Amino acid sequence: MAKQRLSEDAEAKMVGLLKAGDPKGEVATSWHAKEAVRELYAHADEATAAQWIDQLIIDMAYRDQPIEVRSLGRTLKNWRNEIIAWHRSHASNGPTEAVNNLVKRVKRAAFGFRSFRSFRVRALLYAGKRNWSLLETVMPR
């Protein structure tokens, strides 16, 4: 959970659990790295975001960082241009991912259907906005 969404009690509990179950501090370091990446999106201008991500890439590459943090640093390096572009346009692929998720859910739910009509009915039901006029032969009970 994001730091700003943690209550004081929740943060104290998290710190206590990390002290008890994270002797090398790897999970805590990874959590702080995630928070640093989240802060990247708080920067309003592209130049500041570029400086921030470049410094994150450098800091996360150190050999003393946990392997997960180094992997995150490599991911940031590979996607640097796309992340910086977001600061220019604020465009997101969220709607596309939502449609992909819907298609996958429909495919899973329709597994084994032999008739296209049954698959179509299931797809329309999963789509959320039921338009019963499209399903002339199927009426809700």
C-alpha cells in the first residue's frame, strides 16, 4: 500500500513486521524503491521526471541493492522513454488493459462452448451493459 494511504497504526505495524521478518532489510528496501517510483508520477514537468528517473536507474543498479530492486531499475531503464512520454501526454493504456482483461474473462467463462451463439450470449453478459434486445431469443427470468 502507498505510504500516504497508511494510517499511523498501519505504518507502525508494517515497520514492526519488517523488523521481525526482514532481517536483511531487503523487503523494506524494495518497498521504498516502489515508493520512489510512485513519486516519479507526482512530478508535473517532464524535465524533473527525467532527472528523477535517471537518478533512480543509477541508484537501483548498485550491487548492494536487493535483486528485485536491481530488476526494477532495469525495467525503468528499458521503459524510460515511455515513462517520460507519460509526463508529456498523461495518456494511459488502462482502457486497453481493461478490454483485454474482459476478453480473457469471457474466454475462460466460455471454455467448452461449442456454439457461437452461446459464446456470444456469454460475452454480452460479461460486457456488463446488458441489452436484452440484442438477445432476441434469450429473456431474463
